[in-house]
Amino acid sequence: MVKVVSSISEMLEDIKKERGIYPKIIGTSAKKYPQTISYKDMRDKIEKEDDIYLIMLGTGWGMPEELVVSCDYILEPILGPGEYNHLSVRNAAAIILDRLFGINR
Ligand code: SAM
């Protein structure tokens, strides 16, 4: 089911209403932050803990800084062989979902 809401707080309230708890928010970025977590540690949490999780991706400008710092976790940046690692959101989403839930991880 796809649902369109007008704000992040509305989305969080919607999830709380449906699932009974607020989700832990997983942010994504091309940069590292203090709450950056590895894919392995994030997979372990998703598999072992009773929390529910919401993965957020940014627009062409990335996620606003105030949103990033409010995330419970930030996935480690996807890196390539060179210095430039600013991927399109759809490419980043595909890699992130594969690393978290793909069968070859
Ligand atoms: N300058 C922005 C930044 O530093 O995040 C790039 C924005 S990128 C066009 C759009 C979104 O794709 C980002 O907000 C993030 O969700 C995701 N993304 C892009 N490159 C990424 C990377 N190397 N690692 C993790 N996520 C990435």
C-alpha cells in the first residue's frame, strides 16, 4: 500500500497509529555522522530487536541537516573506488535495500 502524507510528523503519527509504536529512524547520506552505523550492525538490530524501522532518503540536496541529526541511526555512506560518492536516490535506494535485505548479503 502506498500512502502520501504531507509531513514527516504526520507519517510518524500514522505509523504509531497502525503499529502501536514509533519507528526508529534510519537516515542515509553520502557523509558520515556521529550516529553512523555499519550495515552489519543495522541488519543485526533489524533481525534481533522488536523495534520497527523507517528508512529515509533525501532529495537532490540530501536530507536537511536538522533531520539527519534527529535520526536514530545513519547508515554508513556507500563508497566507490573514487572520491565522488553522491549517487542518485534510486541507485542509493537499490544498494541500501540490497545490503540490508538482499539474499546475497
Ligand atoms: N549531497 C547529498 C548528500 O550528501 O547526501 C546527495 C544527495 S543524493 C542526490 C540523494 C539521496 O540519495 C541522499 O539524501 C541519500 O539518501 C542517498 N545517497 C546518495 N549518495 C549516497 C551514498 N553515497 N551513501 C548513502 N546514501 C546516499
